[in-house]
Amino acid sequence: MPRRMQRMNRPDCVRGATIGAVVAAIGFAAVGCLPPDPTTVLAQTPRTPVGERGVRLARDPCSKQPVLAAPVDIGAHATWLIIDTGAFRHVLSDNYARTHKLGRSGEKIRVGDGAGLDADVLSPLRLAMPGVGVVPDTTILALDAAIVGDCGTAGVLSPQRLVVDGQAVVIDLERRVLRVTTGVDALQSLDGVWLTPEVGVAPDPFEGFVVDAEIAGKTARLVVDTGSCCTTIHPDTEAGRSLEPLAREADTGLRDIQDDTASALAEGIGVTAGGVRRTVDVFLMDHRTKDQHGVLGIDFLRGCSLAFVGARMFARCHTSPATVAGNQGTPR
């Protein structure tokens, strides 16, 4: 779980989206209305199976970007986990594990970059998703970190850990569906412009699923991270240095698992990965390891579908002609 980013500016998120939806629905003036508690939104969200072996995902109510969560049953407890392709394991917050008296095996696994953090290996648990069934990987960690498990979620789900022999996992970020299928069907279901090479990408043992990208004309290796709200770059890289004159200092509220923070923001930057080009705000984040260029967050990945087949990840994205690399035109 190298680069899970904390969601930012929760009060603005709630005021901008949740209250507006409530006012539109019931016709009341906003004056005097109290915002709903965002931590209760997911608990009230339907847990909906989709198709033969699929489940509807829900948007994280505390994120300005469409970070998604999946409904799960951990033992006898129903909760939600953030879909996090930057995570190597399923991870629960230490507070959730203690509250629900989940047993610990006594083993520890180090997660994160650089020095990393020690996470407890929990005793074997039954982890299942509505419509999908029991999750095959029973190695679940508990981690005491502020950004793991908040706003009605209990932690993060590593989608690549859902894959077993002969099966594949597809996550449609646009339609907000996760489903288990065959490898052939998974690849055939992808459409749009290739984000990854057509042969997919294998996970780097220390970085995760990395794609070559271009930021402001400079090359960068970015981790595909659906658990990150935003795209980031290390300032001490060629791409990062090219952005510094364009960046402004800001209290971004972004931090990673080891509490490294982003203190500068370059707005409206062109980022290209594969055949997909988008304009996003790029956060300059001084990660503890300088071999870590940065993260391709959900702000870039929205509209993409990811398939995990065997040990490889494949990704294609729906995008307007104006945002396809090398094309010009009017956005749809």
C-alpha cells in the first residue's frame, strides 16, 4: 500500500455535494440546514449485486474526486473498503480491528515506502462481497495510520488480491461496478483508449502497477492508484522540477501512509499516459524515497476500466477526442 492519499477538505466536499443534493431533492432552503454526517452515508447506501458475479461500488462521501468503495462482510460485520490498486494487501484500520475484536496472528508485515510501517497480520477472517462471494485471499492486515479507515470505510481492498487461477477481476470506474469473470471476458470487456500497453503491466515488487507518463513534457513513472484522490509527483524528479515554477504553495491536506505531505500544487497541467491525455492539478509531494516518481490518481483514472488477469493489469479509458493523445477536437 505505497501511496494511499488522504481525502481532502471534507467540509467543502459535504457542503458542495451532499447538501446541494438534499436541497434539490426536498426543496428546502440551505439556510439553517445541517449537513448530514458523511460517516453515515455509506452505511445507508444499498449493497447491490450486479449481474452474475458483480457488485455496485459507491463513491467515498468525503472525497472531492470519485474514489470508490466496495461493500464487504468481514466476518459478521458489514462495512465498506476503498478500492485501492496502490495497496499490496487488504488493510483494515487498527481502530476497526480493535472495535470489532478481530484476532491477531502475532505476525507483522511492513508496508509503505522507505522505512515503512509495521502492520499486524490478523487471524484468518471470512471476507465476502455481495454478489461476488468469498474473497480468496484471507491475509488481512491491521494498520494504525490516520488515513486508513475513515468516513464510514474500514480500510482498503487490494483488487489484484481478488484474482485466483482461471478468474479475473474487472473494475469499471465509470459505471462503478466490480465483477469477477474469466480472463478472456475481462479483456474483451475493456474498450476505449489504452492506458497501459496492450500486453498489460506486471506489478513492480516495490512500486505496484507503474505506467510511463508525461507531465509538462517530461517523462515520469507513475503508480496507477485508485485509492489516491489526486495525481502527485516528487519535486526532485525531472517532471517535478519542471513544475516547480508553475506551482504555488498550498495547504493541500494531502498526505500519504507515512504522513508525508504535499505542500505545493500546479494547476491545470497536461498529463499523458498511454494514449490518454487529461488536464489535472498535480500535487508536488516529497515522498521519502526519491525513486518514487509519483502517483496517477483517480482524478486521471476516472472513466477508465481496469482488468486484473493473472499477475498483470490492463487498463483502457473512455475519453473525448480532445483528451486522446495526439488528437484534437471538441469534447463530447
